Amino acid sequence: MNPAERAEIEKHVENLDALCAQTPLESGEWEGQTLIIITKLMLALPSAQQNEAGAEAAGEAFQAALEDVPTWAVAAAARRWYRGECGENEDGKPYDYHWRPAPAELRRVALVEMWRVKHRAETLRKLLIAEPLIDWSAEHCATMRDRLAAVMPRLTPSG
């Protein structure tokens, strides 16, 4: 890759890392945005059983479960939940989208979103440290074999 391509990939990796740092623990802004997402989820979808005190406790549980998860990943997880696209739970059973997810379930789905971005960043990091392929000419390879054979005659094919 040329220097401009390298710089662009490095910039993209930095941006992906910055995205993954947008968590409620890092900033009050992200905390507020995550709280809005949680509140909308709680208002949009019912709980199997809930009263006013339960709603407050559930909100706190969601905040605790998601405090180290990027806000955008929580939003993506909520969107996937609304669409019924979260797949199966850890027991291999489909989620019940008639109810809101448990805090741990939303965390699990949000982490999948985050891991996708982290995986892309890691793949690009590997690309940045990859050694370029050296395509030696047939003439060069023959010269090197001859030089090696002179140093180590027993490697020369007999016959």
C-alpha cells in the first residue's frame, strides 16, 4: 500500500477506536444519550411485570449493565430488538420480542455490535503491520540456490 492509503487506514482505525470509547463511563454526554435510549425502550415495550418502583430499578439495572458499552452500540441493539433481529439467546432459544429485553440481554446484543467494529479495527491493524509480499524473479531464485549450494554442497540434488 502507498503512504496515502496507509494514512487513510490509520485514520480509520483511530476513528473506530474513538467510537468504541463513546461510553457512559467516559462522558456525561454519552451517559445522557444512553439513558434516553433506555428510557425509550422501557416506554415502548412492556415488562412482564412492573410497577413504578420496578421501572426505576429496571432503569438503574440497564444503566449498570450498559455503562461500559458505547452509546451507538446500545442504539443499534435497541433497533435490532425493535426489528426482531437479535437472533437467539445464550441458551439457543429465540428472544421474545413482545417484551423489553433484560439488561443483560440488551448488553449482549450491544456487545455484538461493538465487537463488529473492534474486529474491523483489529483486521485493519493487522493489515498495517503485514509484510509486503516479495516476488523474487526466477533468475534471482536460481542465483540464490547456486550460492546456497556452494556453501552447503550436500543440499545440491544428486544425480
